[in-house]
Amino acid sequence: MGSSAVSDSVRQQFGAVAANYAVSAVHASGADLAQLVAAAGVTGETRALDLGSGAGHTAMAIAAAGAKEVIGVDLTPEMVGVATELAKGRGLENVAFRLGDVTALEFEDASFDVVTSRFSAHHYNDPVPALAEAFRVLRPGGVFLLTDCVAPEDAALDTFLQTFEILRDPSHVRDWRASEWLRMCANAGFAGRVLLRSEVVLDGADWVKRMRTPETKVAMLRELFAEANPAQRRAFDLREEPWGLSIPIALIEGRKPA
């Protein structure tokens, strides 16, 4: 699938469910979000950019920490609208949201202190140009912070994860392994390291409801989980009644040389 086709799929999929992400506890809160904000080292002079901002939760958390200016960019007009209204409702005047493509940012070189991406990078058709753009717009010494679902290093478990992710959401591209993110960050020029490894615990019914997964696909997911082998059950904490799962996540820091 080409990059424009992926972008169209993302817009179509998330345009219809933007309001659901405004109230998603996974996206609005969590220890990983608090640690990302702490790692950003926000001061009253911080200028931050959030990539794939969605309903704006990460950008608003950085704004609430006292940043001078935060800009969130997203491909989906409905998400930009939802984020703008949420920020307005919270009285945050130091954050704004714009339509934008993470692989072609309309910002000058070295214009941000912090660039973030949280639970959006698995929709990037190719992370390499997005990382190149993050590197370009960061000032020397600036930091890139990425939180996302990550695949196990084991190839079979990696395949199982990608299978259920794309069944639930056809705009899913890939949950990359942490080792792959570190390699891509290094190739982009960053000094990378993993700051946090954790998991996001998901209620199955809420997980598919948020994405409006068709009932036929939900049935396939339930069957896939029911037939999972012991290693798959352990890796993703597959639960039956009430059904649910856990997906590994990582917070990765990329530091631009000073």
C-alpha cells in the first residue's frame, strides 16, 4: 500500500472515531504519559511539537506542564477539531492543533526543543522520513520522545501481534520492535535509548468499540485468541471472560547531538 493510500486509510478510519479518542483512558492518561512529560524537561521556554496528535492528550499534557508553546499535527481534520475543542475547554492557550503530515513538516529547521509521538507511529507508512523530519526541526540538544506499542523480538509473537492489530484496525501498519526503533533513531542521527518498558492493559470490548471494528472481525479476533498457544497467551495476557489483552509498549528517547 502506497503512502497516500495509507494516509487516506488513516483519515477514513480515525475521522469516524475521533470523538471516541477524546474520552479514551489509554490515550488521556497513564504512567507512560507522565514519564514522557517528565522526560521532556518542560520549562517556560520549551517549544514542543506533537506528531500524530490525535485527540491532543499528549500535546495538552506538555502544555499543562508549563511549556511556552505546543503544536500538535495530525492527518485527520476531525481529530484536529476534537483536540482544539478539548484544549479550549481546559483553558489551555499555549497549545494549538494543525493538519499536517509527519513526513513533510511545515516548520523551520531547529525550531523546537521537544518532539513527541505517542500511540501514533504504528500508523506511519514509513517511520524513516518522519524521524528525519523530527531530527530536522529539533534544535541541537533537543529531544525526540516516542511512546508506542512494540512488537516482541520473537518473530512468531511479532506476527501474531500484527495479525490481531490489523484485524481490529485496517489502518494499522506495524508495531515496530524496540530494537528496530533504536536502529532507525540511530540512522536518523539520534542517540537513542529505551526509557520505559510497560504494557497497556485493554478491555477487549472497549478496544474494538473505540475503533468500530465490524462484528465479523471481532468474531475473528475472539477465535484467534481462543486458539492462541500458551506462548501467545503469556506474551499478550489473553483473557476470556471478560475478554481482553495486554500489548507491550516502550518509551524511547532520541537525543539530537548538541
